[in-house]
Amino acid sequence: MKFELLNKDSASSARVGEITTAHGRIQTPIFMPVGTVGSVKGVYHKELKEDIGAQIILGNTYHLYLRPGLDTLRKAGGLHKFESWDRPILTDSGGFQVFSLTQIRKLTLEGCKFQSHIDGSKHIFTPENNVTTQRIIGADIMMALDECCPGDADFAYAKKSLELTQNWLDRFSAEFARTEPLYGYDQTFFPIIQGCIYPELRKRAVEHALRDEAGGYGIGGLAVGEPTEKMYEMLELLDPIMPQDKPRYLMGVGTPANILEGIARGVDMFDCVMPTRNARNGMLFTWNGIMNMRNAKWAEDFSELDPSGTSFVDHAYTKAYLRHLFIAGEMFAAMIASEHNLAFYLDLVRQARRHILDGDFVQWKDSTVKRVMQRL
């Protein structure tokens, strides 16, 4: 994988770059739709590429490991072929999913023991077998196994958690170096910078991660219970001490405001389930603000979903029609809303890129945050 830093904003830490992988190029800043089990819920690949403009999507190691399983993925020739996606894929290590299984997992120096949420069967992720698993999945970018520390953890817990993550990172890196890709193309991996909301721990995490050459760096353990201001403080802390010539990936974040503020603080890559999850519940993100499509106020509003939007569905369907579909319980409602929200998120980062290049990013960002986060 190659990363080229093309431009930096003079008034902030916002950056424009390009990542080159075996499955194509990615222009940053970028938002990555989440395809947890091998699909972005409710959206065809054709729309992902042509209408939404997705350059890279995610898969999740925990879910894919359990179902369809590694034997099936290996026989298929990896996730790209299994799901018929020919653009880049990034896989999370499964650490966050295991973190969320508080009642059915146990963390040890060896690895993470957990029970399947599907059938209760027992499994273990070690740094070594996590590399093997992600080799079989075949993602272009693999994330190192880590513990996602809760955002409200005290210093003692966060320190112990970071030490575990660092031990796992050393072993993950060694196993990655020892093994080879399975499908004839290169893979890279990103360490994950943890440390909760404690500057000392975040600095220590960066110093440790820099011991080994990596394709880029994930920033984890944010938007997991800490105040939003703390997230921004941690990003400001990390920006000057992380390598300038490597992409930075803020994991699992977030709202349109979070993304724009993250870009202003030097982040290049984002992912979040919010666009599709909220879409399925009737929430639309638009250039004029946030709409709850179940509200009666849209019942006779025959205007376009988002006149400023770039998605086909923005101009093909009306607010009244989409509200009708949600009230009627039609699955088509979730499909329209999911495509719209993903198209909005991709357009948001495209516009951010353009304004960084034009030199007016900060002014544009400040006015845009206020507009897109208002409730309509």
C-alpha cells in the first residue's frame, strides 16, 4: 500500500491524500461504508460504486469468522471474490465487537476468549490467529487486534488495557511479517492507537506503534462513552506526533460534525454504522439538516428528499413518499434512506477535500457543521 500526501490546509490540520492498494485508489479524506458480514445493508454494489461513490468498504473479522466461516472464505478465494467487490476492503480485527460482548468474553495475555452470539460456541482470538483469519479474509488493510477501552475508564484500567494492546500488537506485527498473503496481492496492517482520554497513555501508544513499519494507523477508543470535547482533544494531541506520511483512521466515528471536526484535526479515514443504521430507523442526514421521516410534517411534502444531494434517490423520490413507505413498513424505505445517507456522507468528504484544495476549508466547515446538524 502506498500513501501520498497531496495537500495540507493552512488554517487547520486538514489533509488531502491518496492511498493506492492492489484493488484501487482511495482519495482522502474518505468515509468507508460498513459491510460487516460481507454486505452494506440494503444497498446493491452497483449503487455503492456508481451512485454513492464508495471507494472502499469494511468487513468485520469477528462476524465473518463466525459466519460464513474461514473454510468458505478460503474456498471462495477471499472476501473480494465471495461478495463480488473489486475495490479495496478494510477489516476490523473484531476487537470492538468482542469489547461489546462484556458478559461472554474474557481477556487474557494469550488473547480474547469469547462465546459466539449466534450459538454460544467458545472461541479465542490471539494476535497470531487473528493475522491468519484476516489473511484468509484477504482485506487490503487489516487492523491489529486490540482491546477497545471504555471511554469512561479510570487511568489504572486504561493503562492496563493499553499494555495488553501493546503486547498483542508486538505479536500481531511479528506474525504479519512471518506470513504471506494468500491470494496474490499485497496486504498491509494498521496498529490501533489506544489510551482512552489520557494524554500520557496516548503518547505512549504512538511511541510503541512507531517501532514497526506499518501502512497507516488507526485511532481507537473514541466515541465510546467519553465527552465529544475529549475526543477532539485527543485528536489534537495525536496530530503532531503521528507520522505525516501515513494515513490516520478514526475508527467508528461518527456524525457529520464529528467527521468534519476530525478532518480539521488531521484524520484521513472514517467509518461508522450511523448512516445505514439510522436510515433503517427513518433518519436522513441532508445538506439542510437532519430529518425524521416518520414525522407527520412530511406527509404532504412533495419536494425532493435533498435538493442539494448527489444521490439518484434524492431527486427521484419525495419526502411524502418516503414517509409513506416507513409508516407502511416497506423494506424499500430502508433501502432509499440507506442509499441517501451513504451518498450524503461520501459527498461530505468529497466537498471537504475540494475546500481543502481551495484553501477555505475552515470557513466552509464551520458553516456546514451548523447547517447539517440542525433538526428539521
